[in-house]
Amino acid sequence: MDPLTEAQQKLMPEMTELLKKRYQILLTIQMEEPIGRRALSELAGSTEREIRKETDLLRNQQLIKAKSSGMTVSDEGLAVLDALKDFMRDVSGLIAMEKQLKSLLGISRVLILPQDSDDIPAVKSNIGKEAARLLESLFPQHKKIAVTGGSTMAAISKELSSDKKDNTLQFIAARGGLGEDVLHQANTIASSFAGKTGGSVKTLYLPDHLSAEAYEMMMREPVIKEMMNLYDQTDVVVHGIGNAEEIALQRQSSTEEVERIRSGGAVSEAFGYYFDKEGKVVYRIRTAGIQLEQVQKAPAILAVAGGRSKAKAILSYFKNAAPQTSLITDEGAAHKILELTQNREEI
Amino acid sequence: MDPLTEAQQKLMPEMTELLKKRYQILLTIQMEEPIGRRALSELAGSTEREIRKETDLLRNQQLIKAKSSGMTVSDEGLAVLDALKDFMRDVSGLIAMEKQLKSLLGISRVLILPQDSDDIPAVKSNIGKEAARLLESLFPQHKKIAVTGGSTMAAISKELSSDKKDNTLQFIAARGGLGEDVLHQANTIASSFAGKTGGSVKTLYLPDHLSAEAYEMMMREPVIKEMMNLYDQTDVVVHGIGNAEEIALQRQSSTEEVERIRSGGAVSEAFGYYFDKEGKVVYRIRTAGIQLEQVQKAPAILAVAGGRSKAKAILSYFKNAAPQTSLITDEGAAHKILELTQNREEI
DNA sequence: GTGTTGTGGGACAAAAAACGTCCAACCGGA
DNA sequence: TCCGGTTGGACGTTTTTTGTCCCACAACAC
């Protein structure tokens, strides 16, 4: 860290917290504008008075405007947000944590965003935004992108810029899967990605849970075969990471399945695979979808998951993840991951 | 100013004041250590409680140590002071003021130090220190240095480093002058300079106020002639700037002289010359000493004066000062100077 | 030796600031 | 037109800060 900044912090230890708080508030306003005090205090997890005090200050500094419909970030506020973006990551120790996580998880790129999406839902949007930026930076070289479902993936699609269209992009739903909420299933997300970027989309409508016979039969269908072929040529895989149990419940898995997941000690889930705490596959959903091997040979992989509640799952998944995987997460998750591994080392 | 710093200030407007306050306290402790709360509150012009609150914080930050003899700056504190030195000048707007003063006074170098030596006596030491650093940087090229008297000059001599000796340096008392306090007269100061730096010294013991006849006679003395010769070869002149009236009173000038100084509208005094507000010489002490012309043809000139009470005098002196003059002053004086000239422009 | 002076730290009532919590007035969209 | 959201004002209560003592102690001059 900059020695000047370090000296500043020595002289003003309260600076860091204060800066983080105000930056977070300003950021949340930007993400949710126009927004009022009460809604804001919900999102930021502070009391209304606290929010009021800070927003009064921000307004005096002309960083936000207060209309009757809510508060809005001014141009100056946007400039401040942008100017402080990297600095805030540094001052919060995020850059240091990124380094630690990189070596711990054995991957080349980790991006940690401020705060904890468990506490502040808006952080998810922020994660989504940065994941979107990262993904967009891959577009020039990588055209075939496989995407999975989940609310995290939905957040990314929301933040994809629709400025420059590229009709050579091809988005592939990584799984069939009608089990979950239609808004968050892979097909919907893939369509949304395509819509935002001007690319094309390949969807796959198939139930998640098939019987062995039905599965075998389906795999012989030309449509499905074509998809499996596409998975082989995938340039980028973008996926979330879930907590095994939560996902299983969401999917209304059969009791038999839940039992296998539980007894296998499954911790995390990603693109239909369940992993135990050592990163071994203990179960996979029997459906048409991208295979683990196909994921691992993809040139680029973006794993996106935030919130301290996902720390164990992330840790589990990365036990055996491909080294070319990039992790985009948040402070809460990162902190918890390091906490967990430190304790393990001490014992 | 750094755009990052600007953004920080936007988000934390209280930062600047707080930083300045704590930095100042830390600086004062360093200058006066070991020092107690009560003495410190006197120097810093704050209440004891205020000082206590801040020193408690500084102690928690391990920037100072509290012994029973008083508070002391720790090594870490020294590092912080050093790291923040330039930053504080920038954040306090001193760098901007330096630029303004440079163009206003028509000189190439202005150095402004924090705070006001009228309020905080310790600031004088700080001015002295920086003037000493500046002077030392001239030593390699400039060997013949003429110095005047005064408390400001005494402050410089205190801060001269005695690390590397240079016996080719030659210090010349710029004036005879037994009129003032022996500790602050040019001869003493010159000796002190020489002692600190390892150089030699040329002193000149002569009363300040001579009759016309005695003056003429003295000027024909070989010792005096030699001095006048030396003045011609001076490489650097270091001098203070005083308020005309104060100096006149200190010197116990005759009523006739005081009258001439008053009626001439003298505002400032430097090396025995009195200047009016337009920078014209209205009177000079009849004694052996460096001539104005000799000063002005010197390759380097350091004018050192601080405190808002000296603003008018500084302004007066610089109306006709040589462009190669460097001014070392403090925030209080600089602020007042700009205030005075702004008002004048508005009218 | 011994008294004096300055030190940091503890304590506590008073003053001030921050806080939680209402409410009125207002605007915009259904 | 009404409803749900907004801001800004207000105010009693709580928490923090502030001013001001005192005390035990160490250093220092004598």
C-alpha cells in the first residue's frame, strides 16, 4: 500500500471506516437511484438516522441530489466514485486479500468487491457489474460463452453494457433445467446475455431430473448432440457457486437425491455438479448440460459467488477447480474463506 | 492536487482539519519533546482536553510515547511526520499559495511552512529547519555566506546539521552591531553557523549607530575595508525581515532616528535598511555592513520571516527585492499577504 | 537529603452532539 | 384522486465530548 496512505491511516484511524461507509452509501445510491432514506437504510444495513446524517453530508458536498422522488448521485458524485474505486479496494485490504486468495486457491485471478452481499443485497449488483466488465473484456478473443443459471448470473446479465453490439458472440445455456425459477434458469440468462450484447443464443429446454432411460434416449437426440458438441468448443464458462443443500432444496430434489447429497458430504454446487469439502464430485444431476471435463478445458472460466454464507461452498469448489478460473466475489466471502483456512492451519 | 486526494476530501471534508490538527500536534511534540499536555496546549493554542483526546489517540497509534517526563515522538511517529510532510503542505493549500506568492512577489522560490509562528512559537524552529536545509543545499556551489542577526536567524543556526563538516565555508557577519541582544546579533549568529558547519567566520564588532565623523574614519580602517571587500564577493545572503518600528525600538534608536523612520513611512527592515511600503529605502543605519547593492548582486539570497504580523513588512521588502531571492515563511504570513493584496486589488 | 515543578492518568459533572422517532408537506404515478 | 413513496423539520432521550479537578509519581534544582 502507498506509504502516504499508510501514514494517513496512522494519524486518522477512523478514516478507513468512515470512508468505507460513505463510499458504500454513495455506491448504493448510484445503484438504486432514485432511492429514499428508509429504503437506503435497509440496503446498507444502517439506521435511518445514520443514513440521514451521511446523506446530509453528501448533499452538502454536492455529491448527491435530493429530489422528491429520492436521492440521486450527481456528476461530481460519479466522478468521486470512480476516482476512489481502486483506492477503496486497497484501503479495505481487498487487494491484499486477493493476493492471499490467489495463492490459496491456486488460481490466477481473484476480484473482491467491497462489503458483504449477505448484508447488503446491492453488493450483488456490484459483483455482477464487475463480472460483466471482466466478461466483456474477453469478448474480442472469446466468442462461445456457456452460462449457467442462478440469481448471481442474473445480476451479471443486468449489468452487461448494451453499447457495442457484437453479433459474432454465441451464448449457450450450460444446462437444460426447468427445475428452478424461470427468471434464473440458464436458458433465460443466456437469452438475456445475448439480448444485451447483440449475440445469438442456444437454449436447451429439458427437465433437470430425468430417469436413466429417458436420459439415455435424450442424449441420442440430434438437438442435444449438437449442444454437447457446442460445449466442447466453449471459450468461456460463466457460472455461479451455490451451497449444496440450498440448491438441492430449491430444486425440489427427490428425497433419494437429497439423501445421496447429504451422505456424500456435498458442500458446493456448480453447473449441476455437487462437490464435497475436498472438491470431489459426489453427485451430479442427470440432465443434458456441460460436463465438468468440458468446463475444465475451457480457456477461460468465471466463477462468481458472493456473501460470507457461500465461503464454504467456494472453498470446496476451488479444491479442484481449473487454474485458469477467475473468481469474482465479495469482501464477506473472502474474509470468511481466509478465516476458515487460518483456523484449519492453526489446528 | 492529486485527484484521488480531492475525491477523498469530497467524501470526508472533516479530514483536512483533523489531519492538520493531529499533524501539528505531533510536529509540536517532536520539536519540544519531552513535553506535557499543559505545555503542549499552550503551544498549540488548544484546550487541555483537546490535546488530551488527540494525544491519547496518538499514543494508541503508537506514534508517541508517554513517559513520566513527558510525551515523546516514537520512531513510527517520526516516519509518519516525514511521510506526510509534503502532503500536508499540499492539502493545506500551501503549494498553491507558494505559486501565488511567487508571481506576486516576482521571485523564483517561495517556501511556506504550516501554521503561524505568531500563534505557535515552535513554528519558528520549523522555518529555521527548512531554511537550514535550503541553505545546506547551496553549500556545494556557494562558499561565502553573509548572515545577519535576529531571532529568525538564530532559529536557522539551531537547525543546521552538524553531520558533514566543510571547512571551505566562510561565514561573514553582515553587520557590526552591538545594539541588540548579543545572542541574536549578526556576529554571534555567524559564529554559530560556522561552528555547526565546520566553516570559518569573519566577524565585525562595531557599534550600530556611529556619528558621521566616526563612520568616515572607520571606513578607512583596513579591517573594515577587508570586510567590505568580502561583502562584494558574497555568494549567499541570509537575512530576516523585521517590522520597521519594532526593530527601531529594539535598537534603542535615538528619537531623531525614530522620527526619520516614522516620517519616511518605513514599514520593513532588513540588514540595516528601512523600506517604506513601496519598497524604497527611507533610512539606513550608519554602520559598517553589507550594502543593498551588494546584497542584490549576490547569486543567492534567502529571506526568512514568519508570522502574520510580518506580512506587511515582507510585502514592503519584496517590492524591490532581487528576483533571485528565496522567501521562507509560514502559513500565517503568506495568508495575510495574499489577503492584503487581494483587498488592494478589489479597491 | 528535600521541596518544587511538571508529568500522565483517573474521575466526574456539565455541556454538546448524536440518535431514534415521529410528523407534516410534498411529489409522482397509478 | 389517492396511495405510496419522498424530504425536511422537530424534539425528547441517550451518548459522547468537554472542562476541570485531583492524585501519585518522577525528575530536577537546591
